Amino acid sequence: MRSARVSAPREVAALLAAGVCYWLTIYPRAAREIRRWRLRAHEIPDPVLRAHALDKLTRERLNPEAAAFFAVLAPRRRRGALVRLMVAFQIAYDYLDAINEQPSTASLRNGLQLHRALSDAVGAQPSGLDYYLHHPQRDDGGYLADLVAVCRRALRALPSAAGIGPVLVTAAERCGEAQSRNHAVLVEGDEQLIRWTASLGAPDGYLWWELAAAGISCLVLHALFAAAGCASTTADAERVDAAYFPSVCALSALLDSLIDRPHDVGSTNHSFVSHYRTSDATAQRFAAIAGEARALSSGLRGRARHAIILDGIASFYLSAREARSEIARAAAERTLDRLGPATTPILAVMRWRRRTS
């Protein structure tokens, strides 16, 4: 096996190349797709569903932009389909998160039904289920079905979609179930989530809330989408899945929880980082997971760009003002210490994007 480490000069060169690729060929496409979906969201008949969709597309606009960055892993000729797929899937994921996370809609039954849309978006055949069967609001004017359909069409245009399909479906089902169970903690307690994490067969050393955090992240899906745009085998997809889940996915969701912690106090949100007993324990685990994520992702084909993506994921969250708070500072610093040199320029860019978005 090649060395899991990526040299600093190579990583900086990869950052420059990926940055040019993203800003010149990927970002403009992603911005057009996001504008199109915002116009589509305005057409949702139900005012509650419409408000959730528009709020996500406004307040968390950077999410689909960031998801589209994974297209740098694939050949240029595949990036149009990949951007459509990645943006639509991320918007569907964020929308489902919004409509399932309220106490009145957080039942496990409702969450599992809603999140079947994620596996339908990548599966060989759609389930034909009514996603809103157990939901109090139903009339989205076909918004969620349209997101699923766009994902399916874009995925079929990718050369390795059929070959890696089973890995994609498994990852989507895992993500949907984790999201549903995490939301259901509000009304059904955390025992059902703890039992589910115990069934994952994940690497030793992970705490249950770290596995739950990994489960809710859809980053592994975007990495797999990029693999579908390349000449990839099932074995290649399995390596991508193992590299991103649980380490990269856990780091992403834990960092999100870290910067959200001041807002989660006194709310109904399930805070993953609140399960750590001390700030030092938090920092130690963040550093360990970041180190594992870097080692595993750097072992993939195209490892320099995977390393850039990992640095970008951490920078995305640590560019938030809350990451510099006293409660988050130690974990943030220990995480950055374990990642690559590209985090410094990416942090600067992400802070600028947060100010201008």
C-alpha cells in the first residue's frame, strides 16, 4: 500500500488545482442549481413545508455549495451530472432534516418513512412509497419527488453507478435511519439510537454518540457519487465507504455539534458533544478521530484531493465564529493540529464566504 501521508507541497498543489477547478467549473453550476431549487421551493403549496424548504436554502446555502466540491474527484466531463446530483441530494437531505426535527414530527415511524426518499434517490428502483404518510403536512407540490427524480437521472448518467449501486444504497439507508433515530430521541429517548449504533459493527474505540454522529452525515454519499463518476468497482466503493465511515463522517457531525453547542443549550436539539464529560476529553477524541480520518482518506485513489476535502470539511465548520469560543477552542485547535497544511488558506476562504453569504 502507498504511504497514507500526503506531502505538504503535494497537498498545497492539489489545493490550488482543486480551487481553480471548483471556482471556475463547479461553483457556477452549483449556484445555478441552488437558484433553480429555490424557485421550485417557492411553489410548494403548504406554507409550513415551503417555509422549511426556503429556510434551509437560505440559512444553510453553503451546504449544497460544499457538497458540490466533491465533484473535483471526478473527470471534467462528468462534473455537470455530478453537480446536479450532489446539489439535489444535499437539498433533499437538508429539507428532510428540517421537516423531521420538530417534536411534533420526530417520531421514528415518520422519520423512517420520510427518509426512504434518500435511498430511493440512489436505488435501482423507487419504492413508490408516500414519504409523507405519517407527516402532518403533505402537499409539497411534488418538491421532494422532483429532488429524488433529479438525483436518479443524474446518477444514471455516471459510468460506474450500477456497479457501486449496492454500496450507495447501503450508505443511504444507514444515513436515513441514523437521521430518523437521532430526531426520534426527542420523543422516544436515546435507547433506540444506542441500540442501533451497537448493531453497526464499527471499529473499536468509538463511543455510541460518535457512531450516531457518523451515521447522520451524508458526506460518504457525496464521495461515492464522485466514485460513480470515475471508473470504479464495487471494491473501490467499499474502500471509499470504509475510509469515510465512521471517521470522516463522525468528525464532520461532531464539529457541527461543537459549533452549535451554544445554541443547543436549552433547546430540544440532541447535542452529540454534550455527552463528553470534559472539554479535555472532547479535544482528545476530536484529535484521535481527525488523525484516523486523515490516515484513511489519504489511502484512497486521488488521496491528495481527498486530503483537501477533509481539510475543507473541518475548515467549513471551524470557520464559524462559535469555533473560537472558550468551550470549543481546545477541540478546534487539536483537530486542526491533526489535519493538513491546506486548512489555513481554506479557513480564510470559508470565513470570507460566511461573511458574504
